[in-house]
Amino acid sequence: MKLFALTCANCGAALEVPAKVSHLTCEFCGTRLQVQRSGNAVYTETLREIAKATTRIHDNTEVIKLQNELERVDREWMMQREQFMTRGKDGELSVPSTTASIVGAGFMAVVGLIMATVGHGIGFFGILFALIAVGMGIYGVSKAQQYESQHRAYAMKRQRLLGQLEAAQQESFSRE
């Protein structure tokens, strides 16, 4: 049986280990060791150090997963946000506003009612204009409320992920 002359990675004691052994306990300090082979080199490593490295890798993987999830949530919100945006007369996008919808619709409805009372054959068009204004106002308010609801859901999800990410980073940091 071929023996390897090794040293304990914890206490430095000389050890003689059979070639096929992969794990052992140092008879001098009681540390659990793993026999590592790399090319022609054979050495011992404490299982505690291997466990620390494995835990560190696991922690880093969790942090990366949470960072990726946060980026995914942000990308999804940016795509979803565009569906709610309103386009101005110059083509610029803006967030829908309940106040702007009510004020705009109110102004247009007043103009329509004025048109309806003036007469001269535009009374019908004035009433139609006022009704369309009210309809656009209702649509605008609805769109603004949907936007706010979805934005709150996104913000809560993002905040939860940030909390999880911070906790995972602190846990990883505290183990080092």
C-alpha cells in the first residue's frame, strides 16, 4: 500500500496517509481534513475551510440571484410603465395624472357647453364636444389610477427585494 507524507493543514503535524484516502482526522489535533490532489501535488485542507468557502460561494450566489431579480423587476416595470404613459402633442411621454385629466376634461367640457349655448348651428357639436371631454376625462383618471396601482406594486416588490439583498449581503459579510 502506497503512503503519502502529508502535513496537517491545521497544526502542521506530519501525517502518513494511504493513497486512496480522501478524508481523515489528524491524530494530533483532531481536525477533520480532506486530501486534495492537484497534478503531482497532494496536500490536506481542513473541512472547516472548505465549508467556509462553500458557504461564501453560496452567499455570493444568493446575492447575485437577488441582484438579477431586482434588475428583472426594474426592466419589467420600465416596459409596463410605457403602456400607461400619455403622449403629448409634441410626442413626448409623460406619466398620467388624475389632476391633469380632471382639469383638462373640465376645461374642454366648459368650452363645449359654451359652444352649445352660443348656438349658430354649433349647439349639437358643443354638446358632443362636452360629452367627448367627459369621456376622455374618465379614461384619463382611470389610466392614472391604474398607473398608480401598478407603480405601488412595483415599488413594494422592489423594496422587498432590496431588503432581501441587503440582508444577504450583511449575512455574507458577517461570515467573512
